[in-house]
Amino acid sequence: MGNEILNRCRICFSKKLTSYFDLGNQPFSNSFLNHKDLKNEKKFPLKIALCKNCGLSQLSIIPNTKFIFSKYDYLSSSSKALSNHYRNLVKKLLKNYNISKYETVLDIGCNDGILLNHYPNNFNNVIGVEPSDASKHIKQKRIRLIKKFFNYKTSKYYLSKYAKPKIITITNVLAQISDLNEFVKGLENIMNNKSIIVIEFPYLLYMIDKALFDVIYHEHLSYFALTPLKFLFEKFGIKIINFEKLDLGASGPAIRLFLAKNNSIYHSSKKVGKQIKREKAWGIKKINKYNSFKKNSQNKIKKIKKIVHSKYNKGFKIGCFTASSKGNTLLNSLKLNKKIIKFASENNKKKIGKYTPGSHIKIISDKDFIKKNIDYAILLSWNYKNFFLSKSQFIKKGGRFIIPFPEPHIK
């Protein structure tokens, strides 16, 4: 299982790649460990580079991540906040695009059915594409599953069985696609002039401006803005018709794009062109914009460490709240002494009893976490902080959160 060094951009194939942040050797963020496996854990370089030709940020060293999906511990539905987010998205799509129960809806990277579950019960043409074993947890019988990675070949298989979809949702998936051109070629193949694609992803400009380095991990091969995506989709006759900024997403503040074929019945909003201009003025293809990201991220690591050490040195017990993938990039970058963080709290049964990658913190249930009398917990899923501040028993019982991003503080 070798590491592949990327020498061409995965969107435009240019060789103008410049590395701008090196997070050192890190384990796979989604590979939670059993105790017996702690000794044999593997780590891989985690480096990010900019393509100066199209503006895509991407990992410059690619380990083989395919095997991760055969033992995948991420179950989307373990996040109530995320489930509510998708419920609202489905409501919005039904209202804005006048979808009837006879039309086909498709979710690519459907995980355990978290988004598809929210379509009305009388919708029967509900299709999910999911290669990982998270698909075993799909409960609704009406969801028809294609257990493959989506690409052009899968698109042909899809068309042999189902109608062209009215709605194609791709949430928190695009970053994990290695061959983006093949992926979009597959999308183009299953669309007609009424099809709408909805994509959600962490927005590169937020990541850089707010030093949200925890969204960087091996499973996320690419970090997107509108500029490189417009270039990618235009190659296949697909246009961005609209977008909206979201405070919440599976990895943090996100952006949601709406796309359709060039010959579709939909018109493009003027705000798309304005945002592309903004990205240009921001410096999407200029490396100096990215050089500050490294410095700001290192300062953030120092600030978080300072908060943790000051509480630990006063005798308080410290833990982590939620064993999220992005949290592992943060924990491994903090390089805290093993004694400092006692436990990580989690409600996803697949993770309980395991250990966090790299930092090797034992994961216990939310209920057990409360019994441990932890005073302060680093909220690794800080992107759902409002949900946890109002709903978590840990807070209700007097615990306090150390919130690492966008600015480290205690709540």
C-alpha cells in the first residue's frame, strides 16, 4: 500500500502545484482502533498544495484510502444536528423544485440513509449510492442501494435500472473523490434538462480565512471553492446556477451549490458570477493568500494548548466531546501529553470501546463520560456547538466546553 505523490492537479491536470501546509505524519482520521491494534498503527504524510492554474487545493501525497470504506465507523445518523440539517434541505428541495412522488431522487454517498430518510413516505423512487459498509445501517426498505463508488461506469449501471433523477444530492462526499473528471462525466450521463445537482462541501475560503485546519485529513483529497468547480463542471456541459452559504455542515461552515445542464430549464443567478469575482480578488490562485494559513493555524494550536494546560495544571479533569474525524487532525496536531485527556465521549456505537487514531484516547458512551466527572471537554464537533450547548447532558450537569474553532474559547 504505497503513497502516491500527486504531480498533476486532479481537476485540470496542470503541474503548477505548490505545497503550502504540512501537518506532518498522521494516521487516517476515520480509522478508530481496537486496543490490540494500537502498536501497529500506520501514519502517512498530510500535506496540502495549491494548483495555481485552476485554484484547487488538494493533498499532495495520496495514501491508499480505499480500504477505509470496508470498515467505516462514520454513521451520519449518529448526529441529530446533521439529520435536522438534511431534513431542512429536503423540505427546501421539495418546495423550490416542485418534485412529485413519481420522480426519482438520488443521493450519492448516502451513508446510512440520513438524507434519503427525509423524503416523504409516498416517494418510492429513492436511490442511494454507497460503497462503504455504512449502507448496512439503512433502515428504510424503500431506499434502493447501489453499493459501488460512483463514476462513469456506475452511471451506466444506474441507467440500466433506474430513470434519470430529478434531484441528485452529493453532501460531504466530493472531497473524497479521487478521479473528479470521471465522477462528473458519470453525473452528466444520468442528467436530463430537468435534473438538479446539489453539492455541499466545506468552503475553502472559510478554511483559509478562519484557519480551520481540522477539515484537512487523508479522506479529504480536495478543498473546494467555486472557481475550480466551475471549470470542472463546464468541461461536461454543467453550470452552477446558484449557491448558498451554510453555518452548518458535516465538517464545519459549508457552501451548497445548485447545478444543472447548460441546456436545462434553469437560469443562473447573478450572485454566482459575483462570487467567482470575489474569489479572484481574494487571491484564489495566488500562493501568498495561503501562506498566512500555516502561521494562523500554528497560532491556533498554541492557544488551544494554553487553555488545556492551564485547566489541567489547576487540577481539572479534561476530556473530549464527540470522536469526530476532523477532531483527530486537531488532537494529533496538539501533541498533548497522553495523561492529559482522559476519555472521548461518543454516541456512535461503532466507535465506543475503540481508541482515537494517533492520540489513542479511549472512546466511551456519553452516559459513561458523565460518570467520569470530567470538568472540561474539547468539543471536537465544534461545528454543532449550538446543538450540544443546548442539548448535551454534559453541559446540563455543569461541564464546560473548550471550543477550538473559529476562535479558541471556553463556553
